[in-house]
Amino acid sequence: MFISSAIAQTAPAAAASTGDGIMGSLQGMLPLVLMFVVLYFVMIRPQMKRQKETKAMLDALAKGDEVATAGGIIGTITKMGDSIVTLEVASGVEMQIQRFAIAQILPKGTRA
């Protein structure tokens, strides 16, 4: 008799909490969906755009371009391979660097 009255007391509370159904679950998921949308537009999309621009810049490299590396070295491209680029950093001084280490292409005449 005691157990049956205890179950009877919790039954209406349980029925009320599950009574929302689909709307309750949608309202619970809404903050997660909104956070993902904001994350996409603030972080993921700009990063993908930057990667496309960097790939286009590396594909457009040509012999004679003046470039700056990620380490701050400025030089002129003298030889190009698939993954290795040779830079002339001073008169008669050449360095081999990896292609993806090039950070930007400089305007002609930057290097004196």
C-alpha cells in the first residue's frame, strides 16, 4: 500500500515533463544549432577562404618573383620544383626552402 501511493505521487510529475514531446526536444537542441551556425560563419568559413587564397598564391609562383617566407627571409625565386623552391637572398647566395613556407609575394623592386 505504501509503495503504490509513492508511485502515484511521482506519476503526474513524470507525465508533465515528457508532455512537451517534439517541441521540448527542439527547444533543447536550438542553442547547439545556433552555436554551430555562429562557429561556422566566424571561424570555419574565413579559414577555408584563407586556405583557398594561399593555395592560389602558391600555384601562381613563377621564376623571378620576389617573395617573403614565413620566417621573414626575403628573396627572389631562381629555381622551382614541385615542393622545393630556390631563393636568391643575396648576390650569389641561394637557399632552398619548401614551397609552403612562402608567406607572400612582394611587389617587384622591393628587394634592393
